[in-house]
Amino acid sequence: MIIACPSSERMTCGSGWINRGHYKSKIYKTKACKNCQKRKICTQNKGGRVIERSEFQDIIDENNRRVIDNPDYYKLRRAIIEHPLP
């Protein structure tokens, strides 16, 4: 998988998987931030743009697309809950 920053610069994973407790993730960085024109609107990090992707990120993205594509369905799902007993 190729990860790119908002300026379409390729970002690379410096290390392998990082354990985050219940899941693992990878951190992607690029050295192109040093001379980038969009840096001020892209990141305030002194080291440049950093993107962290969970091992489940593809599933998370797919679910977010479903929610965006079906807003009425998910509004209904939020409305249909069991009320707590008094």
C-alpha cells in the first residue's frame, strides 16, 4: 500500500508494527516536508507530517464510507435503542 501526504509525496514506514494495546499500527513519514509549499496548512509538527494507520484501518474506512453513503439508515439505528428501566 502506498501512503501519500496531501502534496502527493510518498510516505514510508520507518519501523514495523507498533503495539498500541489492543491493536497494532504503522507510522508513516516523509522527508519532503522540509521544502514543501503546503507545510503550514498541512502540519505544525516540527518533524513533518506523520500518519498513523491501524491494522484495522481498511475496515474502519469501509465502515465510514457506509455511514456517509447511508445517513438516514444510521440516524434510524441511533434512534432505535432500548430505553433503560426506571
